[in-house]
Amino acid sequence: AFATDAAGYHTVATLEQDLRRLAEAHPEIAELHEIGRSVEDRPLWALRIGERRGSTRKVAFLGCHHAREWISVEVPYLLAEHLLQTSSSEPVQGWLQQGEVWVAPMVNPDGHEYTRTENRLWRKNRRRNRDGSVGVDPNRNYGYMWGTLDVNTSSHVPADETYVGPRAFSEPEVRAVRDLVARQLFGGVLTYHSYSQLLLYPWGYTSEPVEDEADLGEMRELAEEMHQLIKGVHGTTYTPQQSSQLYPTAGDTADWTYGEYDAPSLTVELRPASALDGGFVLPPDQIQPCWEENRPAALHFIDHVLGRPAR
Ligand code: 0X9
Ligand code: ZN
């Protein structure tokens, strides 16, 4: 065992506290939802931000499918805080009058807790597998083309880091996201990971581009615009590319939200750029600059999704 308080980063407990505080401080526009429970029975939280319940324009931001990717909790959390702090001025006010932003900063709390107390580099959830190994990769467990690859980046071997699970949506954390998306029908989904500084669009399961040219153009253009916006803040480069170019995976979040719902879907790999800069262990003094550079890109994603005709 090592760490204690995740210095500078949220823990499962402090995230819950802070989400409750945010919701209580902005009761007219924020509502905290328990969208499910983890394998170890921890609550899975999503904050709904918007003036009207049940609007038809909605966008979702997800974080921490992978336990060790701590920065992927902070960016969506800080986005929620920012939206609430600036909710009475434009452009946020307009978005929140017309639509909703849903933020679920920690999809995999069991894994996160384990990285804090036992093994900082744990990736998967904490499922006890039948062969005695532990963990399913939540970002291989979604139901679009699930299980169609059998490679080391998308594995059917339970002990592997990228274990896809025994069947699609076998994991409660992934079912919670599935059910949230099925209820809310988001017009766009952005899921944060780390690291490598990339803006990834579907497909992940095949090197073929998505068939619909308009969708492909839309997601490519979005990624390109976000790349420019990020670069404009601190000069940091986040490279746009098709997910499968990084490596092939079946059952990732963005393939499912795009493949099943046609929602423009991006995976954002946050700081740092490489293992030489710390890899998954990003120093806490990097949280603020990482958030600062991702802020205009996240706001652009919201504007793009909520600014389109309702679905
Ligand atoms: O492997 C993943 O799930 C993501 N990278 S990470 O280092 N955060 O684990 C990338 C998912 C994007 N999809 C594909 N590369 N196909
Ligand atoms: Zn990840």
C-alpha cells in the first residue's frame, strides 16, 4: 500500500462531498443523480446541470473509466464547477436555458479507490473474475461490436489489462452509463482518459472510417477545432485521429454512443504527452493548466451539441 489522500486530486469521498456541495449551492439548475452502483456497491454519480428538467438538448461528459487516470476526474469536475459558477452569464446561461449538461466524473470508483490505497497503476474495475483474477476493462465492455476483436489491446483473457468481460454490459458501472444514455439520449458524448494528448473519434474497432460522411466530417471537424482551441491556451498539442489509429479496441464508450445513438462522440486523452512526463501519474500542479487548456474545447463541444436542432 502507499498513498493516502491523493494530494491535490479528488478521492471517491471528496468527489461525493464536492458534487453534493455544488448541487446544494445551485438548487435551481443542478441535481445530483445516483445512476447506479459499482461492483463493490459504491454510488455512481452524475450531475445534471440545466434550468429545465427533461429538455431535449443534452450533452454528456464522462471521466475515470480507468482507475489510474486521475486527471480524467478533475477535468469534468472542474467543467461542472465552471458551468455553475458562470451560469448567469452568456454563453452558459443560454445553454442551460435550452439544454442540459450531464457530468459523471468517476465511472470507476472502486478502481480509483484501489489506486489510492493499493496499486497506483490499477486500470480496470474490481470485478472478481471466475478464474480468480480481478477486473474488467470498463472501456471494452460496451455493446457495440463488443468482443469482435481478440488482441492484446482488447483481450478475452480475464487477467489481462484490457479484458473485455464475459459479455457486453456485464459490469454495473458500464450498465449505469448505458442506462443513463438510454434515458437521456445525449446529442453528444465526450469521455476523458489519460494520457497522450489525443482527440479520438470512432471507430475504434476497425480501421475503416465511419460510413456516414456527414458524421465523419462533423467529428473530424470538431476534433480539429478542439485541437486549435487547446493549443491556443498554453500551446499544448492534442492530436486529432481515428481511435483505431492509436490501437484497435472493441467495446469502447465512443464506438457505442456513436454506433448505437449516432451521437458525435469523442475520447479525449489528457496530459501528459508521454511516459517520460509521468504517464498516468500526473503531478497535481498540472491539474490547473490541463483544465485551463481543455476548458474552451469542452465549451465548444457543448456549444456544438446544444446549438444543433434537438434530437
Ligand atoms: O485503451 C483505451 O481504452 C483508451 N486509452 S487509455 O490509455 N486511456 O486506456 C483509448 C480508447 C480509444 N479507442 C481506441 N483506441 N480504439
Ligand atoms: Zn483510459
